[in-house]
Amino acid sequence: MSDNISILMKQRKSNQPKKYDLHRTMSYRPAGAGSSAATLEGVNLAKTVQKKKESSWLSWKKAILILFIIIITPLLFIGIWDLRNFSSASQKLFGSSNMFSLLATSQLKSTNEGRTNILIIGYSADDPGHGGAKLTDSIMVLSLDKSDKSGYMLSVPRDLYVSIPDYGKAKINEAYQAGERKTGSTEGGVNLLKDVITENFAIDIHYYVIVDYGATKNIVDALGGVNMNIESPDPRGIYDPNFKPEEGGPLKLANGAQEIDGQTALRLTRARGSTYGSYGFPQSDFNRTQNQQKVLSAIKSELNWTLVLDPRTNSKIFAAVADNVITNLEISEVIPIYRLFTSVPNDQLKTITLNNVNNVNLLTGHRTPNGQSALVPAAGISDFSDIQRALKQLGF
């Protein structure tokens, strides 16, 4: 009987509604979700990936910014340094330190055929002890053709006997000094020399550059020396003892390629082997003009934008030019003339001396009324027709 009672009670208990604990934690399941745990994990994973992407992008932005600062800061520093160096030199050379004038480039003057002619005048005004300091030791016409990137360096012998307006017949190296004395200005000296060259050679001169010889030494030293190839007919090379100890002493160079410093380059542009014991200068002043042309070509070979934009070297180059050069170039023409000059390959920059134009000597010796030794056209005194014809054939 007791067993029956137990069975009845269990049945009754099982039929009663279930009671729930109101304090028991209920699990949350989103409506319509088949797998709540997987979905929640997916959402969290997406958020994590998004945060990582954002963090990665921020890191890249920071890296780019740091890299930009690392690159731009030195360039800015160098630019300011360059600007200071140029401004200082520009003020001396052009009377203006306005950088915008430099960048606002203008078209160069030229002939109808696109050739720009620059008269380069070398004298020794930097050397007060030099006799006849304002007599032009070197006269050169640098002619550059922008169309075919070619050019000529024509050396005019300083002993060339010419007619100088309002002065009479004299050596051409007296023209600049005569014009300067008459007008009391550099411009007057240059204009008189330009008139003589234009009249006798039929060459239009667009610009001029007057160079104290000291510039040669300073520029070559600023470049760290230049490479020269000495080609003397004398197997010993060249030797000229006509230099004082403070000038570097006697000039002595062996034949062949070698690097020379500024002092040596300066002596080379002045040496002509006229002193007893000299050798390697069989044509005296013609050899000197040839060496002047070689030094200019050697300087040109060293010039490049990397060097010009390097403030460690350009300060010396700018200072050497500003302290020793006078020119009628405008500041806005500096970059165009530099580009034109450096665009002509050295093998396309031909050298010309009037005693050897296409293997023809267009000059002959002459004795002036006061007994000086001079040079005149082979066609006759004051007859420059053959010289003009030869220069025209070359493109002048």
C-alpha cells in the first residue's frame, strides 16, 4: 500500500507546472539567430580588423611625415645656404640680391642664326705691381650656338695692329685702356674694344665679361683643381721662369694629362716663354692664348649643377666670380647663359687662333713706326677681308 501511495505522489508531482528561479541568469539569443556565439565573435573580429587597419594607416601616415621631414629639412637648409651664398655674390656682381630676378629668366641676345657672342677680356687690374695692368692680356670671343649645341673660342692676339677710333693705329690690347681713359668708365673701355672687333672681324658682340686674372686661381681652387693635357712640341714639356716666388715661382710642367691647382693655372694663362731659358713656347703669345683656351675648357668640364648647388663649394665659386668679374649680363640671364655654356660638349667647343684657321695662317709679322713688333692680316695692313670670310664660314 505504501508503494502505491509513493507512485501516486510522483505522478501528481510530475503533473504540476514547473517553477522557475527568477534570480537565475538567462542566456540572450538574438531573434532569428541560429548561432549567437559565432555571430558575436564575427562582429568582434570585424571591429578588431578595422581598428588594426586604422592603426596601420596612422602608422604609415606618421612614417611618411617623418620621412618627409627627414628629406625636406636638409633640402631647406641647403636652399637657405645656397640663397645666402648667391645673394652675397649677386649684390656685388649685379647690384641686386633679388632671387626672383634670377629665377625669372629672360631670353638671351643672339644673331638671327641663334648664335650668342660673348667678349671675354682678361687683364691684370688685380695686380697693382703689374705693368700696364689695364692693357688686355687676353681677348677672346666665345661664340655659342644654341640650336646645334656647338661653339667656338676665338683668341684675338693682343699684338694685332689695328685702327682704334680717336686714338690712331695701335695694338688691339690698347683699345680697352684708351676707351676707359677717355670716358672714365669701364663701359667706355669695353665699348671701344667692341667697336674695334666688330669693325675688323664683322662679329656682333652681345655680352662682355671682364676678368681679373685672380679669378682663374680662385675658381680653379674652388673646383679642387682642374685636369689639363700639356701638349708641348718640346719633349720636356713647358718651362717659364718669369714668375716671382710669391706667384708660385717658375712654371714647369711635363707633357701629358695632369691635375693642376689654381696658382699653376694662373701662371699657365700668363706664360709665353719670353724669358731666357724658357722652353715649350715656340709660338710665344699664340701658345699662351691656346693655354688660356685650354684652362677655360678645363673649368667648363668641371662645372655641373651638383657642384653649383652645393653650398660647400658654390660659396667659393660665387665669391671668385663676384670679386673678379665685371659683366653686362643681367641677373635674369645668368641661368640661360650657364645652361647654354654647359650644354655645349667640350668636343664641340672648337678653339681658333688666327695663325691657324683650317691650317691657314691669316696673319703676318709687322714692324710699327715706333719699332714695335706687331701682327697684321696676311692680306695686308688693315685688310681683314680674308679673316672675315674665314670666320663667316665657321658660322660667326
